[in-house]
Amino acid sequence: MSTFLVIGAAGTVGSELSRLLEVAGHTVRRATSRPAGPGQVHLDVATGAGIAESLSGVDGAFLLSPPGYTNQDALLGPVVEAAKAHGVPKVVLMTAMGADADATSPMRKLELQLEASGLTWNVIRPNWFMQNFHTFWRHGITTANAIQLPTGSAKGSFIDARDIAAVASVLLTSDRFDNRAFDLTGDEPLDHEQVAVLLSTELGRAIRYEEVTPDTMRAGLLAAGLPPDYAQFLLVILNFFKLGYAERTTTAVQDITGHAPRRFAEYARDYRAAYA
């Protein structure tokens, strides 16, 4: 069996990816910026500490930038270079759907660096996570029974993070899709009114969508402790959502994993307790 480094192993995608790899019999090195415990390895992409040690002897690595940062190329570029220096057989990088639209954006520069590295690679670009509703947007739902966002009536093909992890697991352990990038989506575009109905049904109380202004959204993000540049980044991509760029669907989840992506009703049922 193989050994894989997972950056973001405590996060929504990384925790599920780590579980899937271990269920398949592989060894997972869970990267953490804190002092490492059992099954973990210290790696701080913000400082560069532990990069070489984490990559030594691995058969593949999963990379994503930690939340709260907008300089993804500066953070993970050194990891790509170290993976090349250590001869890591496979690197899977997660960015975001739309990252390839602007060659000057930090995410796209990172993608291009990986593609030009000579490593065997995959890039996955997921659409908005279903899990955002019980993490980033949970406060409004639990305190005001409202999804409070500046997205209008636009639709998004939301994806369950468990499907992203399943895709990443296949890509790390197979050569069938080498050196390709994939946009990952669900197959059911929904606007936030429709999401509110689905959550209402599952949670047993009336949830509504409440459109807020970008300024109101910014104030809430800053009050929650987000850095100003990251708050602005979120507002920019939420505006892309409002303009309709998140509605597109792809068949990548089905093509890679062999199963259709989960639908929102299944997500809401499985995560009901997160809204308590």
C-alpha cells in the first residue's frame, strides 16, 4: 500500500479524503500547522516549516490552500517545488471552479506552476460546497432562520465535499486521469430559495433566503474575524455566483468515481445535527 500526504487533513474535504484512503489500506500523513500528534506531520505552509520532511518518501500528495488566505501561489508554490525535488509520483491540487478564468489570479498561477513542474498531476476545481451552509452560513440559519447572502436569484450546482474527497481519492490512487484538470459540480442547480425549502423540510422549521447587500455581508464577515482581503475575495466570488457563473454542471464526479454526485436533500438529511 501507499503513503499519501494530505494538506488540510482536518478540513471538510481533507478529513473525508484521509478516511477514504485509510479505508482502502493506505497510510495517511495528516499535515498540521500545530505540533504533530499520532498520524500527523508538522507542515506550516504560511512559514514553510516542515515542507521537505512531510514530502519525503510519499507516493502522492493532496494540496489545498488554508482558508483565510488569498495568496495561494505563494503558500503552495514552495510545496510544488519541494514535491518535484523529492520526486513525488503524484500531486493532486484543489483550487476552485473558475480559477482558470484569469491567468493572473493566485490560484491559476499555482495551477500553471504545477502543470509545468514535470510532476504527474491533477487539478480539481469544485463549485460551492453544500457544507458551507452549516459552516460559513450557519449563523444566519440558526439565529434568524435565514440564508443571508448577496446572490439574488442565481443558481449554483452545489457539490457535497464528500464527493470532492471521493474524486481526489481516485485521482491519487489511479493513473487513468493523469495530467488533467476537472471542474467538479453537483448535477442539480439550485437557487437559495430552493435551498431554503430543502433545509426547511429536513430541519422541520421555516428557513428563508434573505438577500443582503455586499456591504452588509462584508460587515458580517469582518465581525466574524475574517481578514479584510479574504472578506473582499469572498464578496468577489459571491458576485460571480450572482452573475450566474456557478450554475454550470459537469459530469466529472460520475466519470471519475462511477457514482452520481449527491443531491442537496441527501446532504441536508445527513448533516441535520449540524444545525442544532
